[in-house]
Amino acid sequence: MITTRFAPSPTGKLHLGHAYAAKVAYDLANKEESRFVVRFEDIDYTRVRPEFYQDILDDLAWLGLSWDGEPWRQKDRLKHYAKALEQLKEMGVVYPCYCTRREVEEELTHLAQAPQGPEGPLYPGTCRGLKNPPRDREPAWRLDSKKAASLIGSLSFQDQIHGNIKVVPGLLGDVILARKDIGTSYHLAVVVDDAAQKITHVTRGEDLLPSTHIHRVLQNLLGLPEPQYLHHELVTDQSGERLSKRNEAQAIASLRKKGLSAEEVKKMAHPDFYTPPHQSSP
């Protein structure tokens, strides 16, 4: 049975890019004995707004994308992420990091050759092997990518668009797996929840392709199943920039208010989603 998910953050209104992402996941699961679920990625509580939970569901329903079961909220699952973090601590593949963002930036400026990843400079490993940690700070927890690589051996993942991709454990460096303020991170939470919801196919934007390297590492370390992946193209504006929640004009709610139909909005998100009126919807 195919199970896919759409996992928005309730930090703003859905835009055309979200409509595209949700429809990709929905269509993949739009078969008999398949499931499409919704999960709210709301661990970053400082940016979450309560009204956006229902606004997101209203937009999905208006687009004709019905989901199975009650939507999950990550903020209700913190104990599960904590348990996974403890497992990683016992394996010795994470370490406490006391650096502030400013301290990391300052250290990078002093390095002749700062480590680089696909998303910019990487954490230089300041706290890895730290002998005398400060007592007046709570730590974040980072993945020791070199230690993890030594344990997992050779890994890969299969993407329906990009093919078979070999995992590079250190692609994003020693990423944070548990922030000091919330006790988890996107990387850890999404891996734990995909396994818990029995997601068989992870669909998301191609901007998250580098993150999948980390997710495969975590799946292997935690003994979690490997889903198939589909990293699709991003919806961009006329200048070629990816859409953001700040772009109110491309928000689904704004387009609804202008009188556009759901089919017209889906066509704006991607022409292939358009179903002529004389044909039945998929």
C-alpha cells in the first residue's frame, strides 16, 4: 500500500508551491488501498500561528485534496523525538554543541578554507571533542557525521526523478539534530514521523534533496525503514525565484477571493494539473 504525506508548517498561508507539492503527493496515493495523510510541522513554535492550521486544511479541501485520518501535529510528539535522540546518544553519533550562531559565523570568517556544502558554509566542528564544556549554557545536539559514516557504510536512495543517488553522510556537515530551545529539529522529527506513519513514498521539493542524505543516515542508525523518494521541481515566480509565504499574491486564499476556481489555481501551480471541464478529475 502506498502512503504519502503533505507536511506544511502552520507559519503562513499556502501558496501555489504548496498546492503543487500537495497534489504530487495526493496523486501518487490516489489509488485503491493507498493513503494520503497530512502532518503539521509545527516544532518551531515561535513562528506558528494557530489560525493557519485550519486555513491550510480549508485550502486543501477547496483544492479537492482529501486526506486520510486526523492530521498529526509534531508538537504533540516531542517525546518520540527525545527517545530517538537518546538512542543516537547511546551510539555515540551525536555531541553537544554550545556555540551560538554568531560564534559559528565569527569562527568561519577566521578560517582560511571554511568547509562548504550545497547550502553554504558548514559547521566547523568547534564543539566536537570539547573537553571543558561551559556550565552556564544548554547545548544543542549535532550529528557527528564522520562517526556516523564509519558505522553505516555505503548507503543510497532511489528517487523517481533523479534516479539512484549515493549518500554522502557529510554533505551538510554536522547538522543540528536537537535545537536547545525545542529539543529536536526538522531532520530528526521528519525521519521519526515518516516511519511512524508508515510513509512509503516521500514527495517534496528538489531543494530538500541534500537533506535526504541526512535522513537516510538517520534511518539507518535508528533502524527505520527506507521510503522511496520523489523530489519534484519548485514553483517559481516570473523572475524565477521560488515562492515564499511572504508572497501574498500567490496565496491560495488570495486567489480564491479573486474568484478563481480550484482547477484554475491548480493550472497556475503546474499546467499538468489542469483537467479540462469535459474530462473527469483523476
